[in-house]
Amino acid sequence: MSSDFLLYVAAFGGGFLGATFGALFAFAFTGIVLLAGIVAVIATGNAAFVTDVAFGPFFGPHISFAGGVGASAFAGSRGWLQNGRDIATPLVSLAKPIVLVVGGLFGVAGLVISQLVTLIPWLGANTDLPGITVVISGVAARLIFGKSGIIGKHSEGLTGVARFRPTQEHNWVRYQESWPNAAVLGVGCSAISAWAAIALSAAYPDAASTVVLLGFAVSATSLAFLTLGAAIPVTHHITLIAAIAAFHFQAVTGNDVAAVLIGIGFGTLSALVGEAFSRLWLIRGDTHIDPPASAIWPMTTLVLGVAALF
């Protein structure tokens, strides 16, 4: 584990900033700076802006977004937010400094969690570290500040499979929550992201590991408009997995068409997995446990594991 004290100071600042902006706005900044980082890598070959800013202490989701989520959970438990699941409200607006401090502490915790995950044999090198960290941090925030439990009770007392169906009260993103809608979004968003991964990695081979993230960066950036009230779909768990799958299976198959089709398949599956996780532990909860992150880390592991077999 890193002994660099300044890295933990930066992580506190990143989580603090994530709480200040609100988790969703903070994640949109991940996309914005990643777009800039992709351009920088193409132009200079240096990926420091991506690693240190987009995925580092500044806007790394495991620090900034997780900090915002933890702070929202804390504010909700104190009655300062109407709902501890609210990750859109910039928490500086509450004028409660302790909320921002909690965000900073969750930022540090996110850094530590991600470092610990890297120590797990095989998994640490074959999963999405920000994704798995966001999930662990979100579960911890639920256990510490929430009252609903991990899965939560249905407001109408429904049990069995009916307990997991979205309703007007229990929902995530209403206009994409049906299985057909999720699947169609998966196919369409995966197609463009998988194509971009193949086309850009071929055009810029020295920056391949970064340029394949274009679809993810666009998806993340688009959530700024969702925060502002536009009916934007949540797609970063789709575009990221589609790109990763296309990139890795292009190396396996040597065929661009096959790689893009495989990317579409994995991306569509990730869309459905994300929707399933929203029904499992988000829609009835009183804090936020992120469905896209819940899909990203196991799907990344699945993609890398299957690709390794070939």
C-alpha cells in the first residue's frame, strides 16, 4: 500500500469536492476530463492527465463519486436531504460543513479500498478497480447511515419476484427500466462504443488503452445533462464494457467485425446486469448503491476472464 501521505490528502480533497459538487456532477466531470485526457494522450503520448486526474484523486469515481455518495447518505440520515439516495444535489448547498468532511473521509476510504483490492490474487488485476470500490463504498454507506438494509422492503409489502419490480415509488431510471428498453439501449450504445474502440485503437496504437474509453467518457459526460433534468439514459456501464470486450477480442479473433459483435453482446448483457442490480439493492434503499458500478466490475472480470481463455 502506498506510503505517500500526499496521495491520501489528495483523496480527501477529491471526496470533499465530490460531495461539494454532488456525486452525479462529480462523475460527469470524470467524463469531461477523460475526454481532455484522451486528446492529451493522442497528442503527447503521456497518460498522466488520465491516471492522475480522470481516474486519480481528483475525479476518480472510487474517490470523488464515492465521496459524494457517502456524504449524501450521511446527510439523509441527519434529515438534511429529503432522500439519502439523492446524488444530484450539490451538497455544499446544505451549508453543513460536516457533510463535506464526510465526503472527504469517504474519498480516503475509496483510495484505501482500491489499494486493498489490488492485493487480491487474480481479481485485483482483472476487474475494474473504481467500479468495485464504488460498490463496496456504497454498501458501507448503506450499512453505516441507512435504515433500509441492503435490499430494502417494498412499500406495499410485496414479496418474492414482485418485490423487485419497479414502481412509481421504487425505481431507478423510469424510461430505461423495462428489460426491452435496457436491451435496446445495450445494443445501440454498445455498437458505437465498440466500433470506436476498434477504429481508434487501430488509428492510435500507442494510445490504444486510453482511446478505447471514448464511449465511456461520452456516457459519463452526458450525465451532467441528466442532473440538469434532461431525460438522458445512463449508459456508461454499457459503453465501457462494450469497448473493453471489442478491444480484447479483436486481439483474440483478429477480426474487427467479430470483435464489434462480441462487444455488442457483452455491452448488452451489462445493460441488463445493471438493471438487475438496480432492482436488487437500489430502488427500495434509502442510500445509493450504484447499479452501473455494480455491473461494471463483474462484467469487466467476465470479459477479461473469457478473453484469457482464448
